[in-house]
Amino acid sequence: MAVNGASVSVVSSGKAADSDAASDDYSAILIKALADRLAEAFAERLHERVRRELWGYAPAEHLDNQAIIHEQYQGIRPAPGYPACPDHTEKQALFDLLGATERAGITLTESFAMVPTAAVSGYYFWHPQSQYFGVGKIERDQVEDYARRKGQDVAVTERWLAPILNYDR
């Protein structure tokens, strides 16, 4: 099994801000949407390079768009804040490990949103049998254990994991 991480960004805020200032909502929305799609496309391209070249476990892989959309490749790239990794606070550890702010200019807000907003970060996992998954609802004992291992107050952990709690706080 192999593990890695990545953060990529497309800086669009200048053009979008110009469009916002000119009251051109349509152009601002288009620029932001294009920047989001480019960041996702770059992350997908980087994942392809990892599979074919950098880690080289699928050097002969040639997938069409449908195969990519249906994730018919080996390896996964889950990200903090998504179903497989619902804790947004884990972005901080990933950013520290990668030096994402220093190397790519991506910062995190206090709620762990990425700035610029057209940014993608996540982990790369490879194993022939790896596949995407979602974390189900969790119980209080799991939250308490997770909070203890993170060195975090249970109430703070509950706040970040609220969507997957299987109990009332």
C-alpha cells in the first residue's frame, strides 16, 4: 500500500473580483466555476500521473472520460470534509505535512475552508483493492475515543463531526 497527499489551486480571485466590482455577476460566476473545474481537473491529472508515472503502478493505463468518472482506476484520493474523511480539521495536518501554504499559496480559514476557493486537497492511497467509502453514523464512545486520540475536547470534536453523529448532543 502507498499513501501520499496533494493540494492544488487555481487562482481566479483577481478576475472574479474585477467582475464583482464591475457588477458583472454572470462573468464572476463563470470565472469562479471555471477555476473550480480547473482545480478538479488538475487534481485528476495529478492522480493520473501518480498512477502512471510517479508511483508507476499502472503505467499502461489509458482511461476514457467515462472510466475516470466511474473511478475505474486503482487507488483513491479521498479528502478531508468528504464522506470517507468527514473531519475538516484534518486539512491542517495535511497542509502542514505538504507545506501547502508556503508551496502553493493555499491557506485555511478558521472553519478550514481553502483560500483561494478554487482549491483541492486530499490523500492518495493505493492498493489493488482500494475503493471509495463513506463513514457511517458514529456513537458517543467513538467520538470520545477519537477526541482523546486527537487531544481535543469532546465538544469540539462533536462540533466538527455533527453531520455523522448517531446521537443528540
